[in-house]
Amino acid sequence: MKLNLKLFVLMLGFSGILTAQGSKQLSEIPIHQEWVDFERDNGSVLKALVVHPESGTATNAVIIIHENLGLNEWIMAFSKKVAGQGFLVIAPDLISNSVEGVEKTTDFENIDKVRDAIYALDQEQVTKDLNLVYNYVKNDPSVNGKISVVGFGWGGSQSFSYAAQNPDLESVMVYYGTAPKDLTTLKNIKSPVYGFYGAADNRVNGTIPDTEKTMKDYGNLYSFDIYEDAGHAFMSRGAEEAYGPNNMAYEKSWKKLITLLK
């Protein structure tokens, strides 16, 4: 009887492993990636990573805007992960060819120089770059016309700003980014905006009340989650750290993000 019980437990465990593996396989779609070049009106070239999911029908598209670390390995990995859920993903390298002799983020000498390049960007040029990638996916026959934006940190703030410039976005996801300083620009937003914040990120969170009030005054949809004990940049940190507040925030927000995008 004891032997049978042990066998039953072992079989349950083995079955659980198979189920977990099967679920993982079902949740991941084969993807294909490529780099696409866009010629800016100033003559330089914007580079963007495009990741296509295998699909027999037109899909939603997602523009991913990197944080102040540029289009680094984490953003590229995250882009592929999102595409694996069935979305066409385009992630522009907004500092590509913005510094003479440096083609893309991964070519910079160090992180400090990446940040310097980020903060030297002209806001009007950033908007033009985002328009280039938006129009690219809008005209892609494999996209169904629904295009969302997801941004992190500096990119989260850019997502908010771009929502005020482009009224045709399906939805806007702001990860620990702030609204534009001129809150009157929020009246131009036509898309729902969802925020993801860490409870230990006081600098960013201090801007939420005024943003929430202004969005409500303009009749715009703005909702958000604040994750207990998580800090700034909890997505990139949580992807690397073991079980803890940032990791928990990563897992919870990932599930919500995919649900909202779908």
C-alpha cells in the first residue's frame, strides 16, 4: 500500500512537470527577428528591432520604448518575450546614430555615455522617430491596425508624451514613468493609459496624484497598480533577481500587461 502511494505521488509529480512544460509551450509562439533601418529627415538612420510572431492572421502590434539605458540586451529579450505572446513588436533604438561614429546602443563605450546620449536627444526628434515606427507597423499587412505602446522609466515618460501626440494608439502602458510636465497636453490623449509603479519609487509616485486628477478632469482613462515594496526599474531588476519585491512585481505586472494588450 505504501509502495502504491509512493508511485502515485511520483506519477502526480511527473504529470505536473509535463503539464507545466506543456503550458509553457502553449504560451510561447515561434518568433522571427530582424533589424530595420529608417531614414530620419536629418539624414541619420534610426535602427529598430522588429520581432514577428508566427501567425496565420493579422496581429496586434506593440511599440516598446527603452529606458535610459537604451536598447540593451534586456529590452531586446523582453521584446522577444512579448512577441512570443502573439504580438508583432518593434523596439526602436532612439539613440542609434545620434552620436557620430556610434551606430546603436550596444556600440557605446559604457552606460554613462548611453545616458548622456539619451538626455541629449531632442524631444521633437524622439516624436518623429516614434512616428516612423508607428507608420511602419500601421502599414504592415500582418498587423490588424491595433498598435499599443509600452515604455520603461525614461521610455515610460516618452510613452505618456507620445500618447498626447498620437490619438490613434490602442493603449499606452507606462512603467514607472512620469506624465509630461505640462499637464495641459494630457487633454489630447484619446487612448487608455495604464501605469505600473513600485511602492518604493517616491520620486515617480509623487507625480501620480496630479496626473490622476488631470486625466480625470479631461475625461481620460488612467488606471494604475502600485506594487508593494518594489523599487524603480522593477521589471529589469526583477527579471534578474531571485524571489523578492521586484521579482513579484515583475511577475504580477507581466500577467496584467499581456491581458491588457490582448
